[in-house]
Amino acid sequence: MVFNYFLLGKKNKCEIIYKHSFILYPMVVSNITNESSGFLTDILMNVGEIGLWLQTIGVLVILIIANMVFNIITNKKRLERLKKIESKMNSLDKKINKIVKPKKK
């Protein structure tokens, strides 16, 4: 209300409300601090729970990344083995083609 009277330019009403606000100020502050202590503890408890969830998610992400790295390493080794087998098959196929292919005279 003080702000509204100030905008309207009615200084006398603004001064009256301003004087009364000093009388109510200690009561309001004490009520806010008493009520806010429970509220702040609730907020801190919720933030703590969120922190635990974030920590759990972080551990899961690290485990997923470790699993991906393990899969990449094993797949790379498998590909190397497959390439060796493929090269051996190609060389055997060339040798068989030479034997089976009739010579032209």
C-alpha cells in the first residue's frame, strides 16, 4: 500500500502508513524468522534429496560410460580378428581359383 500511495503522490497518507509500518516491523520480523526456520529446513532437506538423486544419476552415467568403453574395446578386438579371418579367406579363395580355373593352352 505504501508503494501505491507513493505513486499517487498522496504524501500525507504515505507518511501515516510509513509510521505504522515501524510499529509492526519487529512483530513481522519475529514471525517470519519463527515460521521460516521450519520452511528453510524443509527446503534444505529437499535440496539434500535432490543432491542424492543427482549423485545416483552421476554414478549411473559413469557406469554407462565404462560399459561403452568396454564394448568399444571388445568390438575393436573382434573387428581385428574378423579382418584377419577375411584376409585368410581371400588368400584361400585366390589359391582355390587358381587350382580350379582351367589353364588355356
